[in-house]
Amino acid sequence: MFKDRQVAAGKLSGKLKDSQSRDFDAVIAVTFSGLQTAKKVSEELELPMHATISSKLHVAGRSELEFGAVTYDGTIWLDDAMVDEFMIDRDFIREMASETREKLRKELETHKVATKRDIKSKNVLIVTDGIASGMQTSASLGTCLKNGAGSITIATPFISEHAYENISELADSILYLKK
């Protein structure tokens, strides 16, 4: 698809520059793997970057099955149908999310990524290196909504059709290179 994340980020930045219909106030990274992409986009667009880093929540013993995601600030995004199908206890989810949140906080300290920028009424650009299920992006989107973002645009080199359908209901716009 793309040679590497830097090439994808460069192409994404170019598309954003060409089609930028609104002025963005900040770039927000979603995952640790997407930090490179978000950093490159923030540099190209000359915008500050911070993170709402999230981590997937998996069905026990089935690492390929995600039922949700949690962000560093505790925002939890769940696929309720999957939670019901696998009869995942809500107390278990809260406990798992709490443990995951602490791991994320420790990793954020290691990476020295800013997480506390004021985004109230700001136009934010959520950037990630690709969206398959959309769980992590949805959780980060939830954090931005909770913090009063004025508008939210998602930019990614790749997004699955399923994720696009789910996320497009929440984001103001989605910009992608491949679907």
C-alpha cells in the first residue's frame, strides 16, 4: 500500500494542504504506532500536536477480536453487540480499562507526548496511520467530544469500509487516501 508510515504521512499531508477547507488548530495522535504519521502531518501543516492515545480491549483468549478501546484519560468506546454476544461483564470491562489506562499513562510519560492541550471549541485533526476496526479512533474521538472540540476531522492513509460507516456518524469529516 505505502512504502512506510513517513511516505503515507507525506501523501496525507499533501492531500490535506490541497483540500484544507477549514483551519485546524491542532493535530491529535490516536495510537503509539501512529505517532510518526501525526508528527509528520503536524510539522507539514505547522500545527501543534498532542495525543489521545488509545488501546484496544480484546475478548479473552481471542486477541483478534476487539470489543472496544480505552484512551489514556479513561474514555471507553465499546462495540455493545460484541460485548453482548460474548457476554463480557461490565465490571470486568471497567477493571480491564483501568489497567490499560495505567499502562497508557506510563507509556505516554516514556514517549513524552503532550496530552493536555485545550481543544474546547477548536478545530482538531485526528491523525492515525490506518483504521481497521475504528475502535481506537472512536475512543479518541470520544475524548475530543468530551473535551468540547468545535469540529473534528479524521485523516488517515487507510480506512476500512466498516470503520468509515461507523466513524462518519461522529466525525465532521474524514479524509483518507485508500478505502
